[in-house]
Amino acid sequence: MNTSSHPLCISPESPWLAPLAGYSDLAFRLLCRQHGCQIAVTEMVSAKGLIYGSPGTSDLLQTSPEEKVLVVQLFGAETSFLVQALERLKAMGYRYFDLNCGCSVRKVVKTGSGAALLKNPQVLIDIAKNILPIAGPGCMGFKLRLGWNTGDNAYLALAQNLEQLGAAWITLHPRYATQGFSGQADWMHLAQLKQELRIPVIASGDLFSAEDALRCVQETGVDSVMFARGALNDPHIFHRYQQLQKNTPSIKTQEEMCLAAQHLYALYCQLNMQKVGLLKMRTLVPKFFKGLSNAKAVRRHIGSCSSWAEIQQVITSEA
């Protein structure tokens, strides 16, 4: 599908869905788009896997006409494969891209990819010099962490260099790679990065609610927000954030989450993904109900469900 006719407009009113390995497939992205997500990012796509035709890679790139703006997130540490991957993706009609420089999962960093690129920023700069001209003006961003280890604030100089090379935006998760998701995201660094760059800065990290996101924008001045775990726990979070900007707050309810689960499974069926969809629902649905009074009961019963009818019975009987 060709997505090149749709402009990417980065603003506080246009929240993003993060690349969520194992979760942000086409069905989940479409669900989030129905509830206010303006820009969605694919799950991480291995540049080498794309070139070698690794199983499952094409599934990560599945899209539809409803996805007006889709960003393909690549990961890799070898310039030649990243160049080839971008050339192939552009030929397929994809327009917007992101390079993951923040994933701290062991199987990614051991290949030199993801957050491992922060260990030697010059390697990332050299990669950027080669891939940005292929992506084209305004079409490629980079997702960073603060640095590899505590106190190594490589992100500032690195982001400035990437901006000079032609990066269109920077997404910052203000934790160090060695932290994983422990501790607390330090939004102060988002404010500092925003002051140093002319290109848009997108906030990631600890945006668990619409209130978190609005506070982050107000405190840091970032250009937009990227929901990750917050979206897994509430696919309506995008709309709640947009409504909160208009001073009309809302909270998630059991009825909303029941409907969200039903809509998600309907999307899996429409996409002929019933089997994989059912497996994912057993993990996703308990997240939807997190914080609600029936969360424990849903989590306790849903793992043994072997059909959508059983899942539906669990969520409706506990609502």
C-alpha cells in the first residue's frame, strides 16, 4: 500500500502509538486509531530480516488504507542492510521511517542494534549519514535513550548531530539503556532536548495516563507524546488525552474495555488473523482491565480460554 500522499503533522494534538513488540500489529493499531491515535509506528522490523526474507517480517509491515500515516521502525547496526531495507520499503510505498536506538532487550543489543548504538555514537552518526538521504527530507526520525549507562548523557550531542544530518524528529525515552524500564523517566531531559533542537521532539516514557501526557507536554514543551504501556492498558488513552486538552476529562470503564476487546477481536477476524489474534487477546485483555474492579478475576480466568466465546464470557460475566 502506498502511504506517500499523507503528510506527517507532528503536534501536541496528534498523539503517537509506540512500536510495541508483540502488540502493535495492524489490528491493535486500527483499534487505537479508532480512539484518537494520529500516528502509529510498526513493531520493530529487522533490516537484515527484511532483506533475507525472515519469517514473520512481512506480517510486521501489514497495513491498510485506514492507516493514513504509518511509520516503519527499523533496527540494525549494519549500514548496508539498513540502506537496502529503506530502498525496498520505499519501493513498496512506505514513506516514513524511524531507527530504533533505544531498545535495551538483550537479543537486540547483543547484535549492536537498538540501545547498543549509544555505546559508540559515532557509529550511529555514520549510519545516519548514509540512510537519511535515502529516506528523504522530513521522512525519518530516531528513537533514543539518554545514553547507555547512568550519567552518560550522550543524547544531547547525538540529537544535535542527527538534526544537522537531516533527521525530521527525535523521540526520547529519558531513561538509560541499563535501566530498562526500572526507575522513573526523567522528563527534565525532554525539556532540555526541546530547548536545544529546532526539529520536533516526541516524548516517550511513563505516559501511563492522559493526565501524565498532558503534564509532560506542559512541563517540557515537547511537540507530541508517544503512548506505549499506557495504550496497552487503555486503547482509549489517545482520545482521553485529546479531550483532557479541552478540559473534558474521562476515565476508563469496564463497559468501554469490554467493547474495546470485542472490537479488537472483530478486527483480527476481518484481517484473517483469528488464531494469532486469540493468543494475543489472552495477554491484551487483562491489560485493558488493569485498574478496574474486575481486573484480578479477568486475569485469573482468561489464560485458559481456548476460544473467543470463552474470552467473551469471561469479560462479560465479570463486567
